[in-house]
Amino acid sequence: MKSSIRNPLNRKTQRSLSCIHLTSAKNAGPKDPFLWAAQRKREAHRSVLVDNYIKQDSQTIVAYCQQFGPVKAAFAVPLSTDRNFLLVEFKSPDGRSSFINSVNAEANRRRLFIQSAECRVIQKIDTHKLRRHEKIPIVKRETTEGDDSLNQQMGTASTLSEQMQLVEEACGMQDVDIRLRFFLLSLLENIVSSLFHGTTLDAFGSITSQLGSSSSDIDLILTQPAHKTQERYHNSPLRFYFLSQDFLDSQKGKTQMMSILASYLRCFHPTFHSVTKILNANVPIIRFKHNSEIDIDVSSTDNVAVLMSKILFYLSSHEHRFKTLLMSIKFWAKSLGITVMPSGYPTNFTLTSLLIFFLQTKVIIPPFESFTQDKTGDDIILPVKWQDIFKTDDTTSADDLLIGFFEFYANFDYSQTMSIRNGECIEKWQEEDWPLKLENPLQPDRNIPRNVCKNELDNFVRLCKETALILREPKTNGSRSWGLLQAAELER
């Protein structure tokens, strides 16, 4: 099973590059994660989230917001319950500030109110008193993950390629999903900066890699500042310094920060709930939910995960088939319950890594060592010209690659260790009792799917075999369940 991977960096022919998906497969965006995140943060800092508690007409709420400044866009937040949220973006931060300053506090001494960019409508708005402005359309999410209409569209699709495109557009993050997550990030940043001066929150995972779904959670990392002494008055004989506590570099200190943040959210913030502390792990973490039904994880340090998110961002930006394939594989895995259980089952990151390794064997993605330069962890410095790295002459269609993915892992020799770093199987961990061995390319001493048990690996292999056979079958006349849709309905 050992494959020889030639270095794609030496090829002269460069295929045209496709832009990263921001809202769907049809929209393009910047190819730099820092610029993209900065753009999204600016949008968040101009936005407010309105809980339409009394189900006021959404256009009326937007018209009310326009009394305080021009509104750029408005989005209906999709929820599984009958609650109604509206995300409104002003054209400038001044409009948002004016709106926030106009919001009332509930006259109840027993309740502590939070002045933020979140508010609730509890009384009907008198439209006769509103000045008329340009009507802003309310943007709603298109077909969503788990929607019956998605299954209907997939059933009527004529090719596997069309089914994959439908899954990508329905399950991938759309504009409202991204905006809402960055809005919540901005809320949490304000809280963290008020508790710990200079400390910031950085997003990683699906929100920054652009490979998440409409149901993806938010992964955040606490970043502490590297303070430098500011010598403002070089000629002054006096030096004044702020008082400080020496503990940020210790694991105990980071754990205490996480505990304080968790306690604040649990006791004093009305829209974050179900707060759980997991502070004894190697990486301390707190988990909680927002009223908009989004799960959030905050960790104190996970720089390698941040680095991997950036690599995946560039990969999906420059290899247009990667996201299409991954969305279809995730859809298949979630439908069959492969990734829904916390222990013993493959995770989404495991599936992502398996896809990367498969594409490396096809010489579509290069070995990671070609750009990590034999460095690991925090020592890795990412290159600047990613278009020179993700070059390939391969023109295999995404649907053929999807079938190839399932056939590859249906017949793979799992006694071997897969290495994304080398792009081939290597002699490693032969004595370890791990059913599935896949080397972490940034931390080579760690096995990505170490949690996967033998029974679930056997189940995964069986489902891959059955799925490959189904996807090879053409659609028959009148068939409503075929292709990827039929594969997603297999019995576990």
C-alpha cells in the first residue's frame, strides 16, 4: 500500500485557481485568512442581534434601526425552535452605538442587565412614528442541512456531481452563519478584554478553515499579550509602571483565567448558558451555548490547531475539489451517525485528514513536509505563496474522486500508519494497539484517530465498501433514492 509521492512543486503547469467559498460555492472571497477574519470582525462590530420576542415584523425592526443610522444589511437567523432572531448590520459603528445607547434596561432591581449589542423586542413598534428609509431586504438562509427539500433535490438530480454540489451549498456555511459566529466572537472579546486587559480571542477550526457546516460550533483560543515596556519619557528620571500579577505563563494561571471566564458567563451573562468547565485536561477548555443554538469552546492554548486551520484555509482556497469532497463525506458520515458520538467514533478532523491522505496518494495535495521544512508545532512558519504549493496537473472530477475515496478506504491495509507529513505510509506505531493510525502532520508524535475503536473502524470499512458500490451505479428512471442520498440511508 506504500505509495511513491513525487513532489508537485516541480511541475510547470499551473491550473487556474478557484477562490474560497464565503457563502456558497458561487461566491468568492479573499485568499488570506487574516484579511478575511479582519473583514468579518469589522462587520461584527457594526452589527446588533435582536431577539424578536414578540414576533414583530422583521422589516419594522430594520426600519426602527434605521432611525439611528444607515443599515447595510439584515439577516434572519435560522433556529430549530419558534424563536426569531434578526442580525442587523449598520453601515458604520456610530449607527450601532447610537442604537445601543437608546436601548432600555428592565426596571427590576433583582436583575442585572448587560449593555451589549444584543437586545430583545418586548413591545410593538409604532410604525407611524418611524421616518421612512430605503427598504432593506431580509436575507434568509437557503436550503439547510437536514432539510427535507435537500433530499428532494438530491433525489431529482441527474448526476452524482449535481448531488455533491447541492450538499455543498446546503451544508456549507452561508453568509448568515459566518456573520453570526463572528458576532458572537466580538461579544466574547469584549467580555474577555474587560476581565483580562490586553487578552484577545482568536477563532480557529471550521469558522476559519471555511470547511464548517451550518451546525458547526465555534472554537476560540485565549491569546495573552506579549507586553513590552513602553519608554515614553526617555529623559525623565522617573519610571511609572502598571501593577501586574505574575502567573500568565503557568498552567495554573491559565486554568484560573478559564475558570473566571466560565463563572462570569454562568452567573452574569443572560444569553450564554450550559457552561461546562473541563480544566484538568492537557488543554483547559470551557464549553457553553448561546441562545442562537450555537455551541462554543474556549481553550487557553492550542496553537497547533490554529496553524492547521490556516493550512486548511489555503488548501480549500487553491484546490477547488477539496471542499466539495469534504462536504459530501461529512454529509454521508453525519447521516449514518459515524461522527455523532463522542467516543470510539471518527471525528470530522479524522475524516478531513483521511481525505487529505487520499488526495496525496493521487498527487493532488503535496506532502506537508514540502512546506513545513521538517519543523513541527510552534516552530512551523507558513509560506507566503501558497499557489506555488497547491499546484497539480490532475483533472479528475470530484465525483470520481469521491468514489475513489470510499474504494481506497474499503481496501486499505490498516496495519500501516498513514503520514500526511510524508504523503505515504510509514513504519511507525506498529506495536501500538490502535486500530487506525494516522500521524498528525504538525505533531508527529500524536495519532489523530487514537480514539477510534476496532468495532467502529470495521463498521467504517463496511460502509465504505457499500457506498462505493452504490455510487458506481447510475441513476435509474423514476428512482428517488440513489447515489449519495441512497448511501446516506444505509443501515449502520
